[in-house]
Amino acid sequence: MSPNKPTMTTTKPNPSHPFFAAVYDPVMAHAERVLLEDHREYLAADLHGAVLDLGAGTGAMFPYFEASLAHNPSIDLHAIEPDAHMRRRAVERATNLGLDIEVRSDGAGSLSYADDSFDVVVTSLVFCTIPDVETALDEVARVLKPGGEFRFFEHVHADGLLARLQDIVNPIWRRGAAGCNLNRDTVTMFRNHDRFEMTEFDTLEIGIPLVAPFVRGTLVSQETSRKPWHRVFDSLPLVSIPG
């Protein structure tokens, strides 16, 4: 790739949500400043080697990658975004920031990268929309090097009354929010995948109406599947920290 010239690669038809792409940044601007900044910084802290932004959207992580590059110019940035309208905005943001990053049209369940390609995979507010979470996790495990990090920041299914409300509203919400699901039990799927070990996890008491709670953490890729007794540690109580 040529320096400071992000590229957009297209392979096959993918989801298309032009209106959602057009309003996403203005709608999310306040939340990005007030609620999400610290957690995006967590995802981008001390990045190294080859990095994949899984589901880049309009490029919300790109300014944080720019800051990481200031500390470590050797970082090799890549991204995927299957929605052409979101992807186009991500490429425009990368160009404005001067980032050298290829934004491919891959879906998370079918990555066009070779095995063991990345040192770090980052995902932020993505697994609520991915159609097949297990397949996507298999793909992340495949493209991560052994010992590589999968860093995540996601909103998940709540408990109690809010959980019941999320279940009721979700069919309508999903149609209006480009496939976003309010009631994904993402944490369980992450913790139970046999190619990852959970090394960091926090439940965050932040959110907006219906979209709460949030979680963030790091999974480390294992060269082989974990033994069943590792699941004992996964059942330990989770830690909650204030937003």
C-alpha cells in the first residue's frame, strides 16, 4: 500500500444501510464524547504488529489508531466493513487522518486473510450485528497468531426488567438499527469459545436507554483448543466497574 492512501477492496455483495450510515456519526457524536472515549482508548492502548479492526463502521476507531501510530509507527493497520455506505465513510475518515489502512468488504464470518495474520484484532459495537457469532469467532481465532489478542467493547443483554424490555423491543430495533440486536448474550459466547482464554473482563455501568450494559475485555488466542477444566475458571464471578 502507498503511504497515506487508504484503499477500499470489494469482493461480494454485503448488507447495505445508506440511511443508517448517514445518521450514525451525528447520532453517536455525544455518546462518543461522553461515554465511549475511554473504552475506545482501552482498545487502542499499546497496539503492536499487524492490527485488524473487525467491523470498522464509519471508522470510529481510526482517530485512536492515529494516536497509537504516534507512539509506534510500525503498526500495520487493516480493517473490514461489509456495508458499502459505512465503508465509504470509513475510507474518507482514514484519508482525512492520513492513515495508511486497507478497508476490505469482508464479513466477519468470512475473512480474506491468511491464517496467523494478526497480532491484535479489535472490535467495538460489532457483535450485536454479526449474523453468525460462532463463525465470526472461529475466523478471528484463525487469523490471530497464537498468543494474539482479541480486544472487544460491546453492549450485551441486560438482566431483570430491562432484559425483558430488550426482548420485546428487539425485533423492531433490529430492523431500524441495521441489524443491531439488543439481547445478544455475547459474553457467554466469548467465554465459551475453545480457542480463546479470557484474560481481562469488565462490565461497565454505562449505556443509553435500552442499550446497556456494556462490556470490554481481552481474549488471547490459544494454539490449540482449551482443555475442559479451563471452563471452571470461566465460571468465576465477573467484576463490575463504574463507567
